[in-house]
Amino acid sequence: MNYCILALGSRGDVQPFIALALGLQAQGHQVVIAAAHDYWALVEGYGCRFAPLIGSIQALLDPEQMAAGLAAGRGAIIKQFLHQTPPIIQQLMTDALAACRDADCLIVASLGFWPALHLAEHLQIPVVVVHMHPYGASSQTAHHFTPQLAWPAYRRMSYALAEQVQWQVLRMAFNQARQQVLQRPGLSVGQLWQRSRQFEPPSLYAYSALVAPPPARWQNSGSITGYWMLEPASDWQAPAAVSDWLAAGPAPIAVSFGSMIHGQQRGAELSQLLIAASQKAKVRLIINQGWGDLAQGQLPANCVAANGLDYAWLFGQVAAVVHHGGAGVTATALHAAKPALVTPFLGDQYFWGQRVYALKNGPAPVPANRLQIDRLAQLLRSLSERTDYQLAAQQIASKLATEHGVQQAIAWLDQRF
């Protein structure tokens, strides 16, 4: 069977799909992964076919605008998104059509729901939507991109509210791309809404129910498979300077905020805060610079920084982790049996921060914009010293090791298709 995977998102979204593709290829299936140019080398480095999708995400995101949006809140981010959306959607549909023209089945990340709606109709192929976090109306958790209020009725309604906002924001851009790229008739507002409500593809959930149990009365029939974990590439090596620094002292604490973009000023402030807190706590810090270009320039002896460090390798070298709460980095830290402090920036990162805390793997999450030197120093010390965090991390990691998410997902796909 020919699968096309639209892996929209950052590295934490792409890596699980590489793991799935490798499993499918081992079973004799043909797979192509369509993702941003940023991940071309990553995908092909594992021996998977790659198709380019919307150019480079990092190039599309202006650091200063993103930093201003993160500081100003959801409204500013949405306004920026609206400005950039039409040309991106046009390119997305063009690239996606080229990638999946010969596919028998389309597998999409949750961000790919809207292009999948039109592509499925055009190509007459089935679609599977993959979520890296719980999704579906529940009275226990509101939609991750809506305010997290305590009222059960609001939480359940928030999913319809978020979907309505997405539909209103994206419908005109996708309708235009539908006509120009797919050469199909445009749809009226009513027709688009009806199609979106009727389009209910089956779902896979690429995380563990041990970490995020399904909510009571969850309105979703999808399959929670367990995490889709990707081992480091066989030829990956850490920079010599990093390996030498690690060998020269006790296990450090790793810091990584992944694809979070901070802007020059905020990045410098955040770097100074991390370094000052580590010195106050008397701990060593290894900083994965990420897209925020953290910790540039000369660093004190207790800190080292590098870019492109493989999480699975990195977390195996450290005592604990400070991260932003992305689904991918959360999964890797949990599998590595490392205590973690989550400092969420946006979206589902707040949810994963609460789940890490609920598992007793670390302290309560602290939003990134509320970090302060004294408080962070205290939390760094607790991460390195508290044995209850370490024990809880080891216990959940041993349970996760018994799950085989990729195999579960492939069995589900084989049964359905």
C-alpha cells in the first residue's frame, strides 16, 4: 500500500511520523513523508522518501514578530497568522497534491485536517488524522488553544468554538486554493461548513494513555496507540566539545525550548536568566539552542550550548530536563526517565506540563514568561536533588517501555485498510 504522510509542524511533530514510516516500510508498504524543508535531511537520513512542503518553517517565521506575538498573547498570534495564511495555504496545497498524487491513503497531522478535506475529495482516497495530544469534546479539559477555564460546560463547548474559529480563519484561503490548485469548483460558505462537518476521518493518537488517560465521556472513537518513538540515527555524533564538557563533571540539567522563537532581546534575556539561575543553584547546564538561538557567545564554565542535539541522546546524558512541553520533547524525557520542569509557551504545552506534574515527574509547570532567577534556581536544585521525582520518572519510564506504539498503529492501519 502507498501511504503519504503530511507531517505538518515542527521537529517534535515530524519525528513520530518517521518512526511510523520506518515501521510501515518494514512491513513492505511504500511511504513518502511530506514535511517542511527544515526536515529534509532528517527524513532522508533515516532512509525515508521525502517530499517538500511549504518551504522552510523557520524562514517563514520572523523571530521578532513571533516574539512580539508570544508576549502579546493569542490575539497577536492569530492576527499575524491571518496575514501570512493565503500564500502559505496556496503553496501547501500545491506541494501536498504533488506529494500524495499516487497515494492509496493519506495520513495527516492534526494541522493537516483542512488540506486533507479537499485532497481526499479530489483524489478519492481515505484519510487518517494523527493527534499528538488528546482531542475531542470533554468536560475535563478545554481545547488547547482556548482559555483554560474551569467550567465543565465551557470546556466541552470550547472544541466547537475553536473549530469554528479555525474554519472562519481558513475557509477563504482553502477555497481559493481548491479552485486554483485542484481545479475544482469553489464552495459557498454553507457548502464548506457542511463538508467540514461531514468530514470525519478516523483518528490515531500517538501518545500513551498512561500519561494522558482518556477523559470520562470522551467524544472520540480513535485509537490511543502509545508513543511513536524514534531512535537516534546510527551515524549521529555529538560535537566533541559537548562530549568533553559532559565528561568533565557531574551529570548536568538539559534545557531545550525546541522550535520556540524568542526574538533577539527576549532570547538574550532568557539566556541570562537560565545562566544566572544555574549559577545560583550550583548546577551544570547544557542548553540546546533550538530556533531561539539561546546562549550565544561566551558562557561560564558550568554551562555549555550547542544546536541540533538529538533529544534521545541528550536526555540519556543528563540528570533532569527543563523544556517547553511540546508533545515530542515530553515523550522523550518521559522515556528517558528524567525528572522535568515544563515551562510552556503556548497551546498544548500547558496540558503536557500539567500531565508531567500529575505524574510527579517534576514540579508544577511555570509559564516561560513568568520565570524568575530565584524561583528557577530553587526548581533546578529540586530537579537534581529530589529522589521522589527520580523514582516517579523511573516508574513511568519502565511502564512506557512495555508499549509499542508504532506496532499498534500499523496493526490498526492494516486492519482498517
